Amino acid sequence: MWGAACWADNPRMDSRQLAERICTALRNAGHQAYFVGGCVRDIVLGRVPKDFDVATDATPDRVQALFPCSVAVGAAYGVILVVDGESGAKVEVATFRSDLGYSDGRRPEAVVFARTAEEDVQRRDFTINGLLQDPRDGLLLDFVGGLPDLQARIVRAIGNPVDRFREDKLRMLRAVRFAARFGYTIDAATFAAIRPHAAEIAVVSAERIRDELTRILTEGGARRGFELLNESGLLEQVLPEVSRMRGVAQPPEYHPEGDVWVHTLMLLEQLPAGVSPALAWGALLHDVGKPPTFTAPRGPGDRIRFDRHVEVGVRLAEEIAGRLRLSGDETERILALVAQHMRFVDVPEMRQSTLKRFVRQPHFDEHLALHRMDCLASHGKLDTYEFVSKFIAETPAEAVRPARLVTGDDLKALGLPPGPAYRQIIEAVEEAQLEGKVATREQALESVKKWLVAGVTGHHVTT
């Protein structure tokens, strides 16, 4: 048994080292212990696992007795989180078990602790996630056919797929995510079990649905993921606003690629693994306002129009973000992307001051990236993207966000009584700076004196 200062001799321990030490300690105490699940899958695929899970025949009480640095995150289900206090590394240790009944489509009503790893893996979701590995010698244990399915690039439910999805409805989304992430095919029987039960995804919490959708968007297979969501019937259930993009025609002179759905898929195809969730959601939702604002041509010479689709899109995106309980920061960034994506059309005619304010908005790199994807998924012209990129590269930061040259104290010293004119004048000075008409404090004060002499004190200042 270890003391409270667990592994203090190795403050830089990572999760794999922690998992190996946990397995060693469990075996030394007379128990079975294996790596299990996604970490084994990733090891077989030559990927670096993000985290490690351990399966054992030790009961939760026994695990906690052996590891003082642990937290009972799901002791009723046999799950204990072991934490290294120095490095912060964490590993979930789960007792072999069988699950009995799933009335809520998420958690088992009861569990029975099992004696063998073979019993345990039968209750897991997919064969590729049902592998075990002995960390001592790397020996793989496959009781569910996971290795052949990895080789064949197939996502297959363990046992009866209807039973697996009945146990946890979120597994329907997870099947899509794994297929998209790895570029795999979903086994025919597994896929066939999703469509008739797609509507049951509604019993899953918004947070869990949000997290799976975000992973589909950011793990590198977003287009394939959303094609599978559509084909399975899940898209209509979790994102009906996106489902309505299908078949919504666009003016071919601007969108030769096809309808709004095809255009959106082409944006999703460009999202790399590791993309920020805000940019990924922005790419998905940037045209969500088009279906409800579609207007067919009214006659010869007219074209398809989407009047006010940006404003409508912002409202719909806000509703979606609220429904899925996205964080306030991510919601703000997503709404800004939807609201601003059409402003790039105006860039060639923008004044210097307007352009500088445009490019200095928060997370502008995401706005520029979305614009590039938008162009490549439609007309293919990158003139504006290249213009803005060059402007950013060649314009000093202090010219885009200049230091304030005039303060309220300066205006007070010039005899102007406090009031609305203060803000107007300070903003007018910044406008002059951004336009390159004022560069120094002296020039700024001289301009202010001229405005005051001209009687501009409370309405509108021009530069």
C-alpha cells in the first residue's frame, strides 16, 4: 500500500506511467489488471493515447485502499479515479462488471462485479474499444473481434447493436464519431440499428450531445461525420436547422458547387484535426440562416436571394448554442463568426479606419480562416483573403490599435465641460489616427482645438 504522497519521486509522471504503476501495484496485491478501451485501440493503431484506463478484478473499495490518491467518481459502477498528486496525471480504474438494465438510456440500473476480463468487455460499446493489453509484455486480449475490425477499418457494436444502443443512446453518435475520426465504415447491422432509434437520442443530455458533436467537428473527419449523421437520421434529431440546408438551392454564379448543404459539407471537409471548437461550429452554422430566408427568382434577370440571412443565422445559432449549452465564450465567438462572415465582401471599399477596426476584432484569425474556407467551398477566389492577409502582415500593430493620444483630462484642461462630447471627440481622434491624419499627441490636441473653435462640442465630429 502506498502512502499519501503517491509517487513523489516522479513529479513529471504522465498518464501512461501512472497506469503502468497502477497495474503493477494491483498485480502485486494479487489482482488482474489491464489497459482497456480507447488507449489500447490507439496503441494498436500507432497513435499516442490521450489518456489511459485500467480494468481490474479488484473491487472499488480494494482499489481505494491500495491507492490513497484516488477519488470515487463512480464507485457504484466500479469506477475509481486515481490521481498523482505531484504531476496531476489521472487514470480511471474500473472493476470488471456486467450491467443490468438501462431504463434511462444512459446508466445501468445495477451492476454485478465480474471475475474475468472477458465478462467485462461484453458490456462495452464497440469491438475496436473492447481490447485489453497487459502492460508487462504488451500481450493483447481480444474477446470481441476488435483486432480484425481494426484491420478491416470497421466500427461494429459488441454483440447485438440494438442492445448496445438501448443501454446508452449516445453510442449512436459515438459510432458516427469513430467512423469519421478514423475513416472507417460502420458495420451494416450496427448502422441499421441506428436509424429506427435515432429519435431516442433526445433522452441524452444536451451536454453529452454537444460534446460528441464538437468532437465530430474537431477530430479531423467533420464532413464524413455529418454525412453519416444525415444518413443515419441523427442530424434531423440533434441539429434540425442544419438538416434543413439539404436541397436549398443557391445562385450558381456565386455558388457553382451546389446547395447550402453541399457548400457546408465542403467547408467541414477543410477543418483540420485540432481546430478550435468555435471555428468549427462557425463553419457549420455560418449559413444556417439561408434555409428560412430563401427566395426564388421573381422573374427573368433575377436570382435566388437570402435577404437578412446573416441576422436570421445569428438568431438561430444563438438558439442552437443555448440548446446545447455551449459556454458563453464559445457562443460569443460563434455568433461573431456568423455575424461577420459576409463583411469580407465590403473589404475592397472599406476606409482604412474601418478595415483596421475590422481586423483587430477578437479572434480575427478565425474570421479570416472561415472566409478562406467559404471562398474555397464556392467560387474559389481568394483575392480578398490575400488582400487582408497582406494588410495584416504589412501593417504595424500600433497602426491597427494605436495608443490613445487624448484623454478626458486633456479635454477638461481645454475648457470643455464633461459630457457626451468627450467620447465623440476621443473616438474622432482615434478615427484620425487610423486614417493616418494624426500621429502625435500635439497633432491630436491641435485638431481638437480646431473642432472646439468650430463649435463642435456635442453632436458630431468629422475628420
